[in-house]
Amino acid sequence: MSNHVALPTVPDTGPDTAGAPVPVRIAAIAALGGLLFGFDSAVINGAVSAIESRFAVSSAVLGFAVASALLGAAGGAVLAGRIADRYGRLTTMQVAAAMFLVSALGTGFAFNVETLVLFRIVGGVGVGLASVIAPAYIAEISPARVRGRLGSLQQLAIVVGIFAALLVDYALAALAGGSREELWFGLEAWRWMFLSMTVPALVYGFLTLTIPESPRYLVAKGRIGEARGILGTLLGEQGIDLRIESIRATLGHERTPSLRDLRGPALGLLPIVWIGIGLSVFQQFVGINVIFYYSSILWQAVGFDENSSLVITVVTSVVNIATTLVAIAFVDRIGRRPLLIIGSAGMAVTLTTMAVVFATASTTVVDGVTTPHLTGLQGPIALIAANLFVVAFGMSWGPVVWVLLGEAFPNRIRAAALSLAAGAQWAANWVITVSFPAMKELSLGLSYGFYAVCAVLSLLFVLRWVKETKGRELEDMDAA
């Protein structure tokens, strides 16, 4: 997610700290917020079918229940910067951990779908806070020479969190003999899936007590002595006074960003802002979260049993981790734009393949619901195409969009533009998530056909409007 907290430009004139263990340890703890972000987002995957039957909800209500966390996330993301600037980065992390914990308990013991939605929203607020504060804090405590690598821990933590959630879902369902079956203490497996989030929430909350506050926040609050000690530990003793003065100078020039700064001639906004919004919307409209939120019921709908569906989902999350590592390795070598182009082309081909497979599959209609049945090679082809789609997305539009959003905006509008682009991404995520159950009942072929069209449009969008930012200084970005 985006970083709504303005960051200082702190010269790194000290020794090369690329191998220093302290910043790495601190950044890894902060990145656990991303792990909880991924865990909370994906844990519902294995519980979807059980929730549908336990509370006897319609597809529309089910879609809203799954997507409800995104509503909280939007609010949490908007509030994160203000909370962090007023109360501190560590306090914000601890509030996020507390909300994750409350959400885990509330959803695990939910007695109706309304309660489930309420606590999903609470967890979503934690997601929004963590998605903003973790990368902000990492950037503020990292030596310049390793800031990029340490910053990438956030994206890596998110996909690891998704994997962990899906693995837990599979293990619990396997132990119980199904997500609807009782496991321990009279509670069904799907409830334990949500309750499992208490473990990483408690670990995250505890570990935030072991890391220092951001030096930038301390300088802003006039706590210079504390900031000096932390900067010395993180960056070395040389040039501490220069760093503190640099932070002071940055703080002195900062002002609260306003949406008025984004006004321009292109339908009321600057062209670069529309490009950021377009990147955010296309990242979601290709349907990636359908894979991570609904894949278990998707594969069950086409003939796989629940156990096999969860295994497929876990394998897919491993693929996502591997391709994210590929993107981290190559984004500074071959550039952002080429990766997006390759990714869009790959997504268009794989999504079209899935659309054709589902559209040509035999179907049965029960109570007005059309269910496809994959026969012969259709199942393996759909499975391979789905995982290749994740490969194409994971090595391109997943991490690269966030790199571009952090680089492409000029300094004077970066915070406000990132806020608007992040809002557009949460909104697009919500639309896709809440609409899929109904679209699935209408036609999976049509659903994946729509995502394929969006992938093609994303390719045309990049070719026409997205410029390469590799190797360019942030100060050189033009708002025109």
C-alpha cells in the first residue's frame, strides 16, 4: 500500500551499513504488519463456503462479507498518517495489532453474518493502518544504501502472509475433515481459521515493543536526544548533526497535502494523477483478488473437492511468493514499464484461456445457479492457466505498481496523489471482490472474459501513457 506519511531526505554519509543487522531486524519486525495484512486478506478464503452454508446467505451478501474488510482498510489508510504524526509510528503499529486481535476473536466467535461483517471491518482498519505505516517506518529508519531492499520486505511480507493464511486454512480443514466440521472445543474449522490470526497479531504487537520510534517523529516532537541515539545506532555516529538538521529542514518545508494540489486540465486532475489512478484500478480489475479470496470455492465449483481446492490455493500462493522475488530482483535491472508490458500480455493470454475453458465447459443448473464441470484436459488447462496468471501478475503489476506510485509523482503532490491512488485501489478491490459471487453464478466464462478484457486494456494503457522511471531522480519527475 501507499505511504501517506511524508518522509525526510536524510543523507547517508556514514559507513556502509548494507550488512548491518540492526536496521534489518527492525525493518523485518515492522514488515510483520504486511504479513498480517496478507493473512487477514486471505484467511477468509478457506472459510467462504462454510460461511455461506452456516449463515444461509445469498451470493450478494457473501460477496459483501468477504469485501467488508476493504471498507475498513480504506478508512484505516486515510487515518494512518494523521495517527502516526500525532501519536507516533510505534503506537500506530500497536493499534493495528490490537485491531487484528479484536477482529480475529470477533470473526471466530461470530454468531451471525452481521457480526462477522462488523469484525471484518475492524480488521480492515488494522489492514489500512499497517499497509501505510509499515513502509513509512521502514523508509524512515533505513540507511540510504539499503532502503530499497529493506522496503521490499513489506511486499514480501504480504505475500508470505497470504501463503501462511492459506496453509493454515488447508491444515485446519484437513484436521477437521472439512471447513464446516467441528475441530476443537465445539468450534468448526472455519472459526479456527479466523482465530488463528490471534497468534501473528500477538507476536506483532509484542515485537513492536522491542524496536525504536522513528527518528523523524522524535525530531518533529522536539525529542532530539532520543533521535540522536537512534540515528547513531542505525546509521553510525558520523554526520548525526547533519542528519538531524536535514530532518528539521524537511519538516520546516512540509505542509499538509491537499487534493487541491492535484487539479489540472485533464478532467479536473493532472495527467500524472490519472495515470496513478489508472495503474491502481487496472491492478485490481484484472481479478487477482478473485484468486486469493475465492479460489477455494472457485475450484470446488468446477469439480475439485474442498481438500484439493485448498491444496491448489496453497500452491498458487507459493507461486506468488516466488514471482514477487523475481520482480524485486529485476525491477531495477530491466525497468518498470517492460515488466508491466510483459505482465499485461501474460495476464491477457492466461485469462482468455480460462474464459474459454469455463465458457465451453458442460454445465448444470440447480435453483437457477449455473455450475460448469471441467472434463478431460479442461481441468489441468484451467489450473495451469490460473497459476500462470499469478506468475504474470506477481512479477509485474503486483509489486511494480507500488514502485511506480512511489516514484512517478512530483514531490509537491506525492502524498496527496498517493492518497487518491490508494483510495482508487481499495475502491476497485471492493468492486471486484463484492461482484464476483454473483458473476460466478451467472457465468465463470463471462467473469474471466471481463478480467481478460481489462488485462488487454492495461497493456494499451501502459503503452500509451506510462513512462519509464528507472534511474530518474524523484526531483526530476514532471507533473505535466
